[in-house]
Amino acid sequence: MPQVKAKGSIILEILIIVLIGVLVYTIYDPAMKIRAEEELRKVCRFRMKNIRQAELRYFDEYSRYTGNIDSLIAFIKAKNLPDSLFFSTATEKFNPDSLRRCPKLNQPYIIGADSLGKYYWVECPYGHGMIGSKEKPEDVNKVSWE
């Protein structure tokens, strides 16, 4: 004789399946957000390293740092600096215009130089790091995350 299921057992099976789905989602979603944040931090730091590379080339040419992102981008474009000088990621190839903003907030980097152009600084508005320092001129070209 075939077994008869109780009416509540179908509802319990559906509830268990839904709960398993919720559990998988609660584990998977934060992991994806963490990976996305790590990728944004990586892209941001590569952009700041590219600003450093451009500042070094600018210094070689003019014996001073610019500390101005518009001047720096114009310099990269005018000198046709090869892309091989700059860093790229799997998700983002080098583009001089990308140096203006942090990818996380789409906010401009905080960039500046002393009045003589002897040192400069670049800071991520989201806190992904800094190159150089306003307070310590000896930290020129030094990155905060290495």
C-alpha cells in the first residue's frame, strides 16, 4: 500500500528549500561584495601608481613635480608616453583620463605639490592609500600600502 504524505510535509519541504536558498545567498553575497571591493582597491592603487609614474616622467622633463592632475594628463598625452610605462589590471587598461578619479566613489583624487615642486602627494578620497605626504617631504613617491 502506498504511503500517504501528511499535508504539512509538502509545506515543510518547500520551507526547507527556501531556507537553504537564503543560507546560500547570505554566504555568497558578502563574498562577492568583498571581491568587488578588493578589485576597486586594486584599480585605485594602480591609478595612483600611474600618477606616480607620470609624476616621475614629468620630474625628469622639468625638474619639478606638477601636483596638478590636469597638467599631468596633458603631459602624458603631449609626450605620447607609452602604455608600457603604466600599470593595468585585468579589468582596466591604462587610460590617462582615468587618473582623475577613484573608481570606488568616482571622486577626484586629492593631489598637490609644494610651491617649488620638490615633492607631491596623491590621496584616495575613499582611503585606499596615499603616495607621498604633505607633512613629510622625504616620503616623496612612497606608497602607504607597501
